[in-house]
Amino acid sequence: MDEFMEAALAEARKGYAEGGIPIGSVLVHQGKIIGRGHNRRVQEGSVILHGEMSALENAGRQLASVYRECTIYTTLSPCSMCSGTILLYGIPRVVIGENKTFMGEEAWLRSKGVAVEVVDSAACHQLMQEFIQRKPDLWNEDIGV
Amino acid sequence: MDEFMEAALAEARKGYAEGGIPIGSVLVHQGKIIGRGHNRRVQEGSVILHGEMSALENAGRQLASVYRECTIYTTLSPCSMCSGTILLYGIPRVVIGENKTFMGEEAWLRSKGVAVEVVDSAACHQLMQEFIQRKPDLWNEDIGV
């Protein structure tokens, strides 16, 4: 696993240790992490701070020209909210830990020209499976079910 | 203008008075506003708190069954982020103040079965035009340009 997916997974694990939903993300610009975050539903009662949203929010206000040179790493396939945000800011590349637990809007992203790569990480998948087995209701809430 | 769009517009004006981007939104469940908010880019340095996101966040964690009975009112056509969030939570109806300033993902929402109504409000439109004339760079930043 490359260093950026490792960093996203470390965020996911941090969220899990806090009692939260273990999904993490990092935003990378020119080989450097400029934002990192994890799902904050439990920790902040947030309905919008998914892992990707949290990484983007923590990166702060960036120029459009910066977003256009970024890659966002996420441990789980991005939902419609996170995918829509990736498109809003014109982030050209998304690297995904796994999409077996949840298949997000990868086809939509690709149709809009975003490069989508799926790492198929067993570590990302196992973490989600363990969490869902323990807290299925919390998981369903996070994906609007 | 109905009372809910009036409330969304009041949020937009509140944001403008704070020096922010004048877009407001309310989330309505069974005839009652359960969340209200406005764009917080300037006020909080937020890249994700568009008006709709702010209204949803302020409504707090709700059951999926509640979202499925909600209407979201927004003074401006929802961007890909906000539209993706509406889809994530299965909100079945969106009422939009205007879409002349910015055409969001209305076609995508409709294709997914969301009822989309455009009020075509002169007051919503004028407020945005006045803002954009004063702060074009801030507006471009908000829509990722």
C-alpha cells in the first residue's frame, strides 16, 4: 500500500478508536498531504463530514488551480455527496481503498473525466466489515439507509 | 413567495450581512423547518458549508425515514456537492429560488426521481447578482472556478 493510502487508513483507524465510522481520507497536492480527515458523524454529530469531506475541509480554502492538481485518497468508494464534491472542485484523480463494502458513484466520476483507481485493499475492507458487524445501524445511517 | 423560500432567503441575507456568500436553505419536514443555514465559506473558512449543507448539518442526525419526507428549499440551484447530498439522504423534493445565476445538477436529481421545482424568484436572483458584481473572485471560488 502506498504512503497516501496508508495515511488515509491511519485516519480511518483513528476514527474507529474514537468510536466513529472508520473511513479516512487524505488530499494530496504535488506529493504532499494538504488535508487529512475521517468520518465525524459520531464525534461531532455531523451528517456531512464523511472522510473525504473532512479531508477537504481540513485542507481549508484552496485555489481552483490547486484542486486541479490534487489526488484524493479514500479508504472507501465515495458516495454521491463526496463524489459531487470531488466534481465541484475539479479534483482529477481519486484513489479508493475498496468498493466491496459500498460502491459509490465511481461510474459518474469516470463519466466526468475523473481518473478512478481502486486499490482493493484487504486492510480497508476488513476494518469496514468489523465495524459493520458491530454497528450496522450506524453504518446504515451514514449511507442514508 | 411561500414561507419556506422566504426563510431560505432570510438565511441568504443573513449570510450577506456577515460578509459571506448570500445563499440560504431550509430543510422542511411535515410543514416544519427542522434545519436552516447559509453558506459559511467566509465566516468559517469552510469549503463544504454551502447553504444546503449548512441547513442539513444544522438539522442534525435524522432518521432515513425523516429525510424521505423532507423538502429542501434553496435560494440557488444546487451544485454537484449539494445535489449528491440530497441523493445520499433520499430527500424527495427540492424547491429552488433561481437557476439563472448558476445551473446546478437539476437534471441529475430529476433522473434519480427527485421532484425539482424552480420558483424563479427575482429577489433571489437580484441578491446573487449584486453579490457577484461586488465579489466575483469569491463567487468563483465557491463554485470551483
